[in-house]
Amino acid sequence: MPAIDIDDIWFRANPDREYRLRRQTPAELEKWPVPPGYGFTGWCIIRRADRAVELFAIAEGATWDDYDFEMSQFFNELRAGEAA
């Protein structure tokens, strides 16, 4: 099952959430022009409203809050960086 279908299932199961944070699939990681380096893991944030996706990498073992407020701010920062 494609990751986008799993995202849809997750949003249906979590109707109060506007953002989803998850690790990237191997297929998604293959699309990076330069993959995350050693010791880093690829993640993505999906926005419910339009299914827009932002990609990022953090150090393996690092923790991350997945509250909508924090995800919204980080999503917008990633999106703004893309435009710069």
C-alpha cells in the first residue's frame, strides 16, 4: 500500500489532527537528491488540508513532538525555506 493511502487512513482515524509526522518510506528516501547522511533519519510532515508534504532529516534517536501547533510551525518554516 502506498504511503499516501496509509496517510489517508491515519487522518480518518485521527479526525482532530491537521498534521501527521512519520518516518519516510524507502521509496520516498530514494527521491532525495542527496539522501540523509549517516546517523540521520528521513521524516516527513503531511498537512491534512491539501496533503502537502515537507521532508526533513533529524539525528537517529532524536525525539520530536507531534502536536499540531508545533507541526504547523515547523511545516511552515520548511515551506518558507523552500521558497528562499
